[in-house]
Amino acid sequence: MQNFEYYNPTRIYFGTGEIAKLENAVPKDKRVLIIYGGGSIKNNGVYDEVLSALSNHDTHDFSGIEPNPEYETCMKAVKYIQANNIDFVVAVGGGSVIDATKFIVAAAYFEGEPWDILTKGAEIKKALPFGCVLTLPATGSEMNINSVISRREFNKKLPFANEKVFPQFSILDPETTYTLPSRQVANGVVDAFVHVIEQYLTYPQDAPLQDRFAEGILQTLIEEGEKVLAKPDDYNVRANIMWCATLALNTLISKGVKSDWATHMIGHELTAIFGLDHAQTLAIILPSVMNYKRDKKAKKLSQYAERVWQADKNLSQDEKIDFAIAKTRQFFETMGNHTYLKAYDIDQSKLPLVLENLQDNNMVSLGEHQDITLEDSQKIIEMSYDH
Amino acid sequence: MQNFEYYNPTRIYFGTGEIAKLENAVPKDKRVLIIYGGGSIKNNGVYDEVLSALSNHDTHDFSGIEPNPEYETCMKAVKYIQANNIDFVVAVGGGSVIDATKFIVAAAYFEGEPWDILTKGAEIKKALPFGCVLTLPATGSEMNINSVISRREFNKKLPFANEKVFPQFSILDPETTYTLPSRQVANGVVDAFVHVIEQYLTYPQDAPLQDRFAEGILQTLIEEGEKVLAKPDDYNVRANIMWCATLALNTLISKGVKSDWATHMIGHELTAIFGLDHAQTLAIILPSVMNYKRDKKAKKLSQYAERVWQADKNLSQDEKIDFAIAKTRQFFETMGNHTYLKAYDIDQSKLPLVLENLQDNNMVSLGEHQDITLEDSQKIIEMSYDH
């Protein structure tokens, strides 16, 4: 096991009715900006619950955060915060709203051009405190320091991470997810699943507990993911998926081990170029990464096949790997995601743009061994186009 | 799944050489009290590592914390802190030293009789900040808010828990455990194992992820526990046990589910009356609790038998339960712990004192259903005396 530092001070309020806890979770003397996306929280009652809990607070509104949140939109929120002396933010939504909020609270106090936070890793000295009301389990953003911001004018989708943007608290009420479109629910399951895979499916690292925690999340997502499509109103199924998605990326399972993240890095560029959902890109790229790196990942792929998919122990290693990849594709397809680019009518002639973006963003040595070069990424993308 | 709140802000520094991080983890302007137990940290080099990391700090010493830390000893440390204007504490040791430190940092600012913290749940308004250097993986105290303090003059061993006594940080260097006596290593494995069982082995609660995390810790402790006796100098084995013991009781696996803790409550009184090691009492009581509550725990016992001990799925439920109990006893015995009181030459005529203590401490409705009465505890203790 490698040395590590683990720190996660986000307080989680989990369960039905917990949105009411906002009243005491947000200090009474704060000027509060509620940041959200489109109007879905106004239709499903969540917005009213939030306002009701904050009825004794001075609240302000900022809406319009997009999926794959846009830099320009974030900067409008920053201006609103500065003009109105906002000193606490509540993000109400899914990963996009929370990611945007992280950037906004960091940019609000930033001296200089906040774009440098994303492109140059500029130091964040101070950030506004914020909490979350999660309505879409998927990205884990509610309990980590990560954020990804897009800037369409430049075809860019860039990450940053900083301890100063830990949510102070996150409220996870599984009932807020009942009204999600099934595509978003399924995408969330796939997203969380691939987050775990990126941290787990590497090579044996003498860290058996991290392996078993990862396998436990994967198994639970498979079982509950299939159930949620059949029984969308089952509270416990919703609750289990929500808790899985948070623990998939609150950094616990990655401690002491090297992670991969190649699928995400390539996937981000597919979203930037073609506008595919984040989960769609993961479902397409991951099986190809598994196949392309099947030799270096062989031991972990076999373990994954046996423990997560109950592969027959008597199969050969290659058979186990083929079985694991086939089961993974089948699971993604059950969750409504295609596993080849062609299914989304992608213009094949534009694939080189993905490579250009990877190069521009210096994504030239990906994976747990940093041995996935641009040429390798090209092959992975080609394998991902069609059967 | 039940509603829950999860919060754990302790920063973990994990790995070889991490004790050097003390230098920056403790604010430079603090007057620091180093609290420890006997002389073992002076013999194995840990004390020197701590002093070296804190060479630019104003440090003071308080030694002599006992196993099952004693109230009177803690109060001596409180007096030292008050007399010397100590404003930061570093606990160096195992669960006893850390538990003692939690009580000491709470008592240091307490107005009135600190014994009331333990007997009356008196409010703790403020506590000194502290960090830990863990040298004995077992109790999980390094990443939670729990503490158990003994007062031998009254035959009492009482717990308290308060968010104000979260360690600010804990340093976990597996190499500090190389010089532990094998009995303490084995006891630590048993202790962590039973911590997990108390949170897991109840009844199905629609919380599959919590189950799989618990099973993952149990399986890892079984595998690594057997290895550590054979290969005491294997760094990864030590590291895996250390991380398991912390995660066994940092409260994560108990979130959203009801826990048992009957074995611990009865075990504490066996330590108070007979002076048995904490782990020894758990290894004795747990198999009897499993057997006595085999009907109400049947589903979880079967799941435990299948998933943790690979019981044949074709066995009957009763056979699976017998198998699980036998495997548990066998594991404890492999780890050097007897599973019957008689093996420790306990005076059988004194067993009623255990019941008296349970009654005095109001431990009259134990277990996840709070249905273990004093009469039930009496039967469990009788079953635990001999085959």
C-alpha cells in the first residue's frame, strides 16, 4: 500500500425529509445564494422545500447552470455574489450545479482571471462556504473537492480540485430523485460505476480492503441499478444508489492505491466535441480501455470477473477477461447506454478532433502506468466506434 | 435504510515515515503535551521520532496511561494541562492512550466534576485540540469520537462520545506496530473484527452497501490476521490491518443501520470485574450472543456464513449458523484468544458481579432490538463459561 492522506470534512445529512436541516446547517446571519440549474427543482417540490427551510434567512437566487457547466454562466454568478455581498451558497442540483458552485465560490474571491484556476492551476487562497442539496446521484461532487468546468467557445472541459471547495455539508434525500428522467437515473448509475472502476481496475497493489470496498460498490450498483428501472418508486433502492454514488468518489476507495482515469480523460473530450452525456462517453470508452489494456490489467480484470460478475473460476484468464468486458457492456446497455460511438450517429471524420483536444490539454500519458500515449488513445477511440 | 448524519473531519496521514508530518500538523505556537502509556514508545523509537518532528515546538510529557485507562490518571493529566497552560495534545499510543486523551481534553475545560461526563452525560462545551500517533491498531479511537474510561475504585468502565473530541489528525505508520507483542497484535485484530460484527450482524436492513463494506473488512481481517502471525515483518499486512481497524469503527459502516453492541457491553463488565483484555472478553461473549440470538439474527448469520466464511449455499440455515459460529471461534483461537471464560481460570462464583454491574450501569435492554434483558445476559454469560 502507498502512503496517503485522507481528509473529508463534509457533513452528510441523509434521508427523507432531511432538507429541513438546512435551517440550522446554514448560519442565520448569512446572505445566501441558492444556485441551481433549470426549472426541475421548481416542478418537483425541492425548491419549495429549500425555501421553506431557509424562510428565516436572507436568500437570493441564481439559476441556469447547464449540464457540463459553462464558464461564462459561472462568471455571471460570481458577479452576482460580488454585487450582492453574498457570503454563503447553497447548491441545489446534481454534479453540474455542485461543480459550478465550487468554481463560483473559488472565483468569487480570486484576484486576477479565474480561468487560470482551470488552465494554470492558479492558487485558490479563499473560497465562500457552501452546502449542497443533491438531487441527482452520480458524480460524487457532493463529498469531494473536484469540479469540471466547460468553456464551449474554446471546446474545453477542464478539471480543478482544491480542499477549499469541500462542501460544508450535503443533504442527500433519496426522494428528490423520484422525478428524475430514467435516462438521468441510469446515467448516474453508470457514472458512479465507472468512477469506482477507474480507482479499482488497475493492478494488484496489496490493498485488499480498498479492493473489497470497490467491489462492494460495484455489486450494489449492479443490483440496485437493475432494480431502479423496474421499481422507480422504491425508497431503499434510491437510497442505496445515492449512497453508492457518493462513496464511489469521496476519495476513500482510492487511498493507498494508484488510479487510472484514462476513460474519463478521453470521455471528457467526447463530451466537449460531440456533446454526449458524460455517462454515455464512459460507457463507450471503458470497454475499449479494458480490452486495449487487457494484458497490464489482466490480474485485476480476472478478479473483477470473479468477484463482481461471478465468473467461473475454471475459465482461463483470457476467457475471464472477455466475460468481464461482455458483462460490463451488457450492464451499461441495460442501463440504457450504448457502448459504441456509432450508435449515437457520431461523424467519424471528426474523431481526430478528440485527439487534438487530448494533445492540447496535455493528456498524452494516461492510465495508472501513464503509458497510454496519444497513439494508444487513438486506437482506443477507433475500437470504440463500432463492433 | 434509516436516515443518518455522517461527519468525520479527522485527517489521516497513513504510511511509513509519516510521523515527521507532526511538525506541520501541530501549530507552531502551541504548548504541546505528549500523552503516552508505559515505556514501549521509548524502546521502539516512536518517542524519538515524535520528539524529532516536534523539535521546534514547546513540548511537555505525560506518561503512565494504563490499558483500560484510569480516571484518576486522566485527572492528573488534566491538572498538568491546567498548571502549564497546555493548548495542544498529541496522544502517542493505542486506544487506551487515545481514549484517555479524549477524556482529558474534555475535562481540561470542564466546569464541575468531570466524572459527570461519564455518569451523567454532562455537556462538553469546549475541548483542547489534539492529534494522535497510533501505535496499536484495534479500537478505531483514532478516527472517532468515542472513549471508554475505567474507575477501578468503583469497578466501573464507562463510555462517552462527543464531536468535540474528534482527533484533528491521526498519523498511522504501520512500522510502529512491528515491535508490538503478538498478543496485542492478535487482540487488535479480534477487537476490530468484533467492532464490525456489532454493526453488521443484526437483521436485513435494506442497506446492501453497508453490508458489503462490513464483509470486506471482516474478510480482510481474517486473511491479514492469519498472515501477520506468520509474517510479522510484512509491511503491507501491517498496513492492511491498521487501515481495517480504523475503518471498522470510524462510524461509516454503521450509517443507516441499527447496531448491536451487546457483546461489548457485557465484555466491558468482564474487564471491570476480572481484568481480562478487552479482546479476550469479546472473543468469549460474541459466539454466545450469536448462538443465543440465532433466531432473530438468522438471516444475517446465514449471509455472514456464506459471504465471509464461504459456507456451502446448500446447507440448511441452522447448519450455516453453526458453521459461522464454529468458524468465528476457530478464528479467535487462531488469533490466540480463548472463547470460553473457564480457560482464563475465572472464579465462576463471581459471575453474578457481572450482572450486578450491568444492572448498575442500566445495561438492561441490549442488542439491535433492545431485547436482551438482564436474564438474557445471564444466560449468555453462563453459555460463555464452558463448552
